[in-house]
Amino acid sequence: MAKIGVILSGCGVFDGSEIHESVLTLLALDQMGASVKIYAPSVPQKHVIDHFRHKVVKGEERNILEESARIARGAIQDITEANMAHLDAIIFPGGAGIAKNLSTFSEKGPQCTLLPAVEDLIADAFRQEKVLGFMCLAPLLAVKAAVNIGRVPLVTLGNDPEMAKAVTMMGGKHTLCPATEVVIDKKNKIVTTPAYMLAKSISEAEVGIGKLVQTVLSMIS
């Protein structure tokens, strides 16, 4: 049975993990018979968004791990507990938490840095030749971590010209892809899909995410 780590960045599309993407990932993994462990960093998130009013809630602070536990139904561990020696692959759902909590992309763009525990985990996966899946904004993490260890990854964030430019500026390669398909970087064992970067419905997002999960599992040696 494949052992897959799923890395979350909070709870909510505007300040954490995209909930639909996260749940669809967990559902697909369960349906395909994988064993899943969920992780998130135990640090404060950048800010809290009122998802109804689309405004920052001033003076409120939340912890990324505690918020991610809402999606995981409490079955979650600190990302520092994740060990690639005990995992066959890792998958990152998207959401603004990728750019706000797991990296500084929301502030610094292509010059961003990654949360050290996140970068270390991805770098370990590369070194151990494990499979990695990234959706929505999450391929930005793959690019930064890969380039920092001398690799040139191929990813997709859909068809947004600014995102494609950011990937290129960071040292990666970008290719266009619809929400219902995946892009495979065989050399670096990376699978990416646009998900809600392009998807117009949860059904459309499910197709691409299902293909990502299936592809990740098929690439495990």
C-alpha cells in the first residue's frame, strides 16, 4: 500500500488550503487504496480572511496546523514529523496558503523564500527520488525548492501569463494545461494540475485532481 503525505496550509481558499482541492485529494487517495498521513506547519498564518466579506480580520491570529486540522478531522501532524524515508510521495493541494503561509510569494513574488520545513521536505523528496504532486498555486513551491538544489522543474499553473512568467523567473519551465489534465515531469518525478486556477466547477477540478493522484500512485516504484 502506497504511503502518501498530504501537506496543508490552513483552512480556506483565501488564507489557507483550498478546501475542495484538499478533500478531493483525500477522497481520491482513499478510493485508490493509498495510506495517507496529513501534515501542516505549526506556525501562525499570515492573516485571517473573512471568506464571506472577503476582508482581512484585523487583530485575529490563527495557527496553520490548528486550522488544517479542521480539514483533516484532527488526524494531522506537525510537518516536522514528516519523514520522506517513510513516505512514497507527497501531495500539496493549493489555495492562497501556498503563497501566504508556506512561502513569501504573496509579498515577494519570484524572489520568495519557502518555509524552511516545507523546503526541506520537498528537497528530501527530490534527493530520495520520491514522487511529488502539486496543484493550483502549489507548483510554485516545487519550482523554488527544485531550483535551489540545482534542478529545472517542468510545471503548470494553467494558462495565466503572470504565473507562467513567475515560474520562468524562478528558474523553472512552465507549460499550458487545462484543469482536466496533468503535466508530468518524469525526470524530477513531479506531477502538476491547475485545479481551481482554471476549473469552473468542483466536478471539473475533480477530474484533474483525480488524474494527478492516479499518476502519482502509478509513478511510485
